[in-house]
Amino acid sequence: DEQAGAAMRALRRLAPHLSASDAESLEHKLVTALARGRAPVKLAGDMVRTAAAVGAARKGGAGWQEEVLKASHEKVAPLVKRRLEEGPLAAPFAPMREVVCAVFVIGELSLQGVKVPTKVANTLQALLTPTETRAAGSAAVGKTSGGEEELQGHVVLALGKLAVLDSALAAKVVPLFLRELERSPSAVRRNNILLALSDLCVRHTSLVDPHVPRLALCLRDANETVRRHALLVITTLLCSDYVKWRGALFFRYLAATVDDAPSIRDQARQNLFRVLLPKSNHQICHANVVEALFVLNDQTHNAYNNFRASPEERARFSLAGPGEAAKRVEVLRLMASHCSDEQRVSVTGKISEDVLGAAADGTLKLSDAADVVADALALLASKEMRLSAVQKQKAPEEDDMPEDAGAVLGVAAGKGLAAAARSKILGQVVKTNLMRNLIPTLAALKHVLEQAHSPLLGALMHTLATIAKEYKAEMDDVLLSNKQLAAELAFDLRRVDPTSDTTPARSNENHPGRKSTGGHSIGSLGSARKVLLSPSADMRARGKAPTPISIPRLSLGDTPEARANGSARRPSGRNSLSSRNEEDNEIAAPNFGGGMGPPANKPPAALGAGGRESRALRKRN
């Protein structure tokens, strides 16, 4: 077939150079084969185009088109008449192969500019049997044959070719195609309908554009070929601006990035992030991250996931449930990886306010949106949300620098100054965001999860530990202004990771010999039992006595006087971290522990000492 097709294309190019007798002989043979339906279907298109080229070269050989059209219609019409009398699956009088060829030739002739009569178009519409009628007929006579499936697929393509040039016919067939696209069990018919609708969208955009969400359903079709063609069709229409990112189309496209077929998954990611994302000025990902949390979990919200969609459509694209959590997080991380640093800061603020903050104040019910909160925490803890401009880079040593390092640094001096200014500004933004939004929101959510005994508490503590490791200097400033929160987080994070140092570093003026330690790797939640049964390793390294778990020893307010006094005194019998901080700290802390804060006129107590020492100092004064 490939060699025959190549030969036909060669003859088409040679048509102007053929002699009159050779051209007439070739045209006669092609027309005879097409009129009798003896041409192979795969070659029928090349044969029609070659005959048209030969006829144009002869300057008077255009009458064959009406002849072939009439002969093709005479092969199809008896089958329609017989099925109206005997049933939708009645066999044709002529061989099925000839009927299929006749249907295909009618469509090809319409593309050559031949005026197809309305009678022929009505015959093809009558031959397109609706799914319900075919289902009833197949139940009566048995399973549908393969030849019938092939015939129905070619009827769809022929009607689509006729409708491209006839707006009145297009208005009739588009609703029929859309209904069959959703109901037909045949993958061949669904695939051909998809291709026909894509051509109609180019020529008659106003007819097909409102139904693009129904075309997007094919992105989750059971057949892999249909999904691949749907991805190709929708990408082409988006690149050509025949279709816009309206409604839930973007989130339907995201489902293809985690398709089960690796070829479709890779192609979807390449199309979205290398072709369509630059076309949207790199705005489409970061603007839809928060809404993707709700759409992927099929969770409605006052401001998100309010698209008009049928229950079948929602169920087909839903990734809700623990079994699909890995796919949801993968989609979110892909979106975050294609955001700039400024966009990631914006996304963090939206997640903090619209998801975590809403869950903390009860606007978003944890019983219904637990997976949404879990996905948000996983996204915040992912490496894709790190800011590249704020990450500390180690300066190269002088011995390791190449000989021409000075020249390289000189060339990049201008870029380095701009990058340094941008990094400084982003650092201030991140610090403000942590102090005012994210950390207080996470602390409030932690209190809510503790009261509800929610399993999400582990994910929240992992997120806090990741933030404390990545933004240690900013976390120090946040926790110094809220010592009760510092005490609670230090204890809880030590349970998650016994090797982490999450206490804020003191100023170098008060402790010139102390160096702030870097972040450590985040330990697993299974290490909590080991921490509860043994003193922490860093206390033993510093020469401190093991401290009971009920009263963890922290480095907050760890002054030399407090260490001297604390070594000779027994710790206070009060075991609540929040109550100790309420008595000892001179800065009033938020009431996360449920107790009342210290009075305003209370004199400052010795930092790091117990409640008894504070009362003794007050009596002495």
C-alpha cells in the first residue's frame, strides 16, 4: 500500500507531462476503479487526487467527478432502503468493502470542490445509525461485525468532509456527533468523530467552540489512541487560537500529564510547558495552582471549582482519594516547577490564606477537605517551592577558582548586582510572609489538628521542619517574637527529627562564641518513639544532663546566669510548656496552649529558669 501510494503521488506530479493518450488511459482506469468500488480504501484518496490532476492537465476531463459521485451514491442508497425495511444491521446487497469505498469516495470528492447534492448528504445521515438503535439491533441479531464498525467510522468522516463546506449541514451533524461521542462504545467511531469535530471547529468555530469541554472528555477515554488524538487536536486548536483556556479546560489538560501511558504523559508535559505555557506569558500555571488543589480532589468551594460539569465529567477527571494522592502531588509539583520565584511567593500566600487559613478557622471543613489540606502541605514542603534566588550558595575557594575566574566575574558583575538586589528584595518578602502569614497560620492549624486528633498533624510538622531547614534565619526572627510558639515547635519538631536544630539562634553580641548550626535532614515520623525513650543526641554532645521528656530543655533564653543557676536547682514541677513560658517569658505569647498570658505589670523573670526561681526573685526584690 505504501509503494502504491507513492506511485500515485508520483503520477500526480507527472500528470502535466503525460501525453494525451497516456493521460486519457490513466484517467479511464482510475475512474473505473473508483466507480465500481474496487479501489482499496487506503488508496482511494490518492486515486481521486491523481484523477483530478490528470483531468486538469487534459483541460476537459472534469466530467468524471459527477460520474463517480453518481455511481457511489447508487451503491449506498440500496443499503439505506433495506435497513429502513429490515433493521439497522441488515447486510448490504453489494459487498461491504465496496460500500465502504463508495462512502469514502463521496467524502473525497466533496474536498475536491464537487457540489454534493442534498440527496446524497441525507443518504449518509440515514446510514449513520445512532448508538441506541444499533444496541437494540445487535442484541437481537448478535454481535456487531467488524465491517459494520468500519462502515460507521467512514460515514462519520464523509459527513464531516461534507459539513466543512456546508454550514447548514454542519449545524445538523454537530449535535449528532457530540451525542455519539459520549455514548458510542466504538473507539473507531469516537476517534473519527473527534477528528471531524476538530476540522469543523476550524471552519465553523462558533458551532463547536461552546462544546470544547465535551471534546476534552476524550483526554480520559478508555482507548489510548483516542486519548493521544484528543491531546493532539486540543493542542493544535489552542496553538491556533481557535480555542481558549476557558472553564475547566486547563485542568482537563492537566490530567493528561499523569496519564497511564508514558508516551501520552510525556507528550502532554512537553506541549503544556514548552509550547502552551510560553504562549500564555508564563501565567497560566501559577494562577491556577490553588484551584487545582480543589479540582483534582473534586472538592467544591465558594471561589474555586465552580465550573459547570456533569457528574460523569467530574467522575472521569477526578483524582480524589488516597490512591491518587501521588498523581495529585506530581501535578502540583510540575506546576510549581514552572513558576518563577515571585510567583512561588504569591502561590504560598494564596495557599496560606485560602486553604490552610480556611481550615484553621473552620471555613473549610477538615472532614470534607482533608486531602486538599494534605496536598497543600505536601506542595509547601516540596523542593519545587524553594526560591532559587534566596537559597544560599557557597562561595568558591580561592584555590579552586580557575585562572580566568577574574575575567568571568568581571563580565558577570552587572548581572550579579541585579541578582543580588533581587535576592535581597525576595528575602525581605519571604521574611514578611513567614512572620505575618505562613507560620502563624500553620501554628493555628496545628492547634486545630491537635484538638481533632487528625492524622494530618504529621504532614504539618514535616512541612514546618522543611521550612525551618530552608529558611533558618527567617524562622529565627519569627520564633524570637513568639517564644511560646518556639517552645512548642522545638519540642514537636524534635519528635519528628531528633537531629534537627530548630531553636532560634541568639544574637552574636550576647553570645559571640556561638555559631548557628545548619539544617539537618528531616527524619521520619517513626523516629518519635526513639526520641521519647532516650535523651537527644545534641544534649549529650553539649555535656548537659538528660532532661525528662515532659520538661524538654530548650536553648531559648539560655544565658550564662541561667545555666549557672539551673545546674544547682531542680526543675520546676510544672510540666506544661505553655504554662512555663507564660510565667517565665517577658513577651506575651499567643494563647496556643489555652492558658492566660502574664499580667502587663509583671517584672521580667530570669530566662530559662523555672517558676519557683521566678517567685524567689520577686520576693527578694
